[in-house]
Amino acid sequence: MPRTTSSGLSRRLRAVISAAACVLLCAHAALGLSKASVPKAVACNSSDPTFDDASDVQGVIYYKAAIQQLLVEQKFTQLDCIADAARSSKSRFAGDRWKLNVLYWAISAPQGHATEEDWTTHLGSLKRWVSAKPESITARVALADAYTAYAWDARGKETSDTVTQNGWKLFGERIQKAKETLVQASKLKNKCQHWYSVMQTVALAEGWDLARATRLFDEAVAFEPEYYYYYRNHANYLKPQWYGEEGDAEKFAEQAADRAGGRKGDILYFQIANELICRCSSDSALKLMSWPRIQKGADELEKQNGPSLTNLNFLAYVAIKESDSVVARRMFSRIGEDWDKDTWRTRAYFDSSRTWATARAAYEQDPGHLVIMEAREKFAPVIQQCAQTGGDMTKFGLMLRLQKDGLVDSVSLQPETKVGLCLMKLKGETVSPPPTSPFLFWIAVDPAELIRASAK
């Protein structure tokens, strides 16, 4: 990631915050969570806290820092202004991440490794916002969101058997406060897309049954079909570690994408995959998701919104997990030094992955290697047939020599075996022209392994 000095970032934030003087003209709508209840007309002369010269990786960082600073300085009018504008316009970063979602994420918890004192201060600021702006939907949803984060802080992120009795008690109390705050927010005239997202977190924490959780998801999508976080949250609910069985979340992703259909469906599949594929050692979701469809969704999203370094980082990460060095190298060449910490966790892992992809892709795309791989694939059925009929389980090396037109003009064995002699008939076969002529290469043959593989 390009280096930004603390003084440079401070100047950027001051420029944003000093410009955040708002005049709100919000159209009031009827009670109830309906699309009509989202503010329609918002006039706001504050500068949106993003920067024209920033990638979306940097842009999210700057935006988040600016929002956090506004809360620290208790500039509640400016926060409401920015949130109302983001909510009404549905504005997004290049990677399709909603600015409204990033705004709530920025103030959902204190910065860094928070102490109990930090949480008290943070929640105090949000409560003062609610008191100062009792009709602010943003203030109440932000407070509810913070309560859920505070609850998980008490529970911890490990398995349930590691949670202490006091941890469960605090978890339940804080989730209840989040729920009560959301109920209060639902009575306001103005509504917010993120309300449902926070309630989905409550549903997960309280262990709602599938029917009830699905009803909430359906209501959310009916309220705002484009807020794809609802799909991510429901997919998370369906993970085996929560309330689903293995494969349920991935099946949901496929079905949701198929229902959306076409380009929208592929983009949605990519967006849900971004939730299901964890940035950890586990790769269970990768085994059950379609890597080609993930790539297609990313391509369609780039055509729609333009390049996104956030998405390029994610694609590179998944390509590494898939051992797809060719795609990984292409992504790394586009990323440059704009690595995303949320994706890679450490610079060391980013650098080592890039080094591996560069070296491996160079080998796999070498013309000689491609010819060898083609020959192995083309001749595999013949080799397996000879292994099954030869009656000799001795391992051997099969050496083939190609002429410039790709013709196999020589077949050698080391050592000679009955299975190997069966393969002399490969002489006269053809593959793609090799990079040099004559071109010699070995194929290691294990008849026993081939027979076991064919029996599966």
C-alpha cells in the first residue's frame, strides 16, 4: 500500500471535516420500513470524505478515518448529513462497497484493541448523538451496531465452549440492548438500509430458527434489493459453525445468484463469495464454490464499476488458495504495491504469495511445459489402458522425443516393462509443436497408482 504520512492524512481529514457543514432537506415519509421511508431529497454541502487521488483500498481507509474523527469531535449534524446523502444516493466505492456500510463500520467499535474504558467512551459518544438528534435514524442504528460489536467483544471469536459464564451473560445483555435500540429506530419516520443488516446480526446472536431468519432476510431484500450485505449475512448464518450444514451457505449463494440471473447473478455470487471465503487457513468454502464463476462475477463488476484494487486483492488471494498462479500473477501485476491489509493480514504473506505466483506462473506458461502437459493429458487414456492390461506393476519412465511439427518419433523406456512396451504404439502420435527440436521429456508412470485411480 502506498505510504501515507500521519501529517498528510491529518491534512486530508482536516480538509474533509472543515468542509462538513450541512443543510439537510429530508422528505419525511410514512411510518414503517418501506422504500418510501428512505430520505428522498437530501441537499448537503459537505465534502464527501473520499479522495480523488486514492484507490478504493486507500479511499476506504481515508473515509473510515474521517468518519471516526467526526464522531470523536461529536459533529453529529455532519455525520447525519453524510449518512443521509450516502443512504439516498446509494453511493459506492469502485469495488461496489456501499459508503453507507463503511460509515457504520467505521463507528461500530473503538479503534485498535479497545479497553473497557474505550468502549465506555465510544458508546457514550453514540448515546450523546441519539440524545442530541432524537430523530436521527443513523444515530440509533449506529448505536445498535456498536452494541452488537460490544457483545461479541464479551463473547470472543472462538468456539462457544471457550466462552465463560460471565461472557455469555454480557453477550446476552448487550445483544438485547442492540435489539431494543433497533425497535426504537423502527419507529422513526426515516428508515435505513443498514437497520436490517444489524438485525441480522441480532438474529445470529439470538439463534433464530431458519424460518424466522429467512423471513427477516426476505423483508430486507424487499426493502433494498441492492444492499448485498443481506445476502452475505444470511450466507454467514448458514455456515456449519452457526445454523447450517456443510454446503448450505454455498448452495444459497448459487441459488441466489441463479435467481438474480445473468450479469447481476454473477456479481452477486462474487459478493457472497467475499463473505464465505475466510482470510484464514481454512479453505472449506473454496472446495464448494465455483472459482470460474467468482472470476466472472469480478469481471462483470469491473465492467460495471471500473477497476477496484480491493477486488483485485481478493481475487489474488483466492487464486493463491486455488493454486492458480496464472490468475494470481495477473492480479498481482495490477495491484502493484496497493496491498489490502484486510485481505492479506500481513505484508509478509502478500509478498511471499506474489513471489510464488510470479515464479510458478512463469514455469506453467513456459512453452515447453505447456507441450509436456498437453502430451500427458492426451496420452493418459492410453497409458492407463496399458497399465490395466499389462499385468506388471513396475514403475518406469517413459521418454518421448518430438520433432518440430510435434510428431513423436521416438519412444524409450527406463526400465523396460510389459506396460512400457505396450506404449511403444505412441510413436507416430502428434501434439503441439515444441519450442525446440528435437524435444525430449520424461513421463513417470506408476501402473499401480493408475489402476487405483481408475477404480475410484
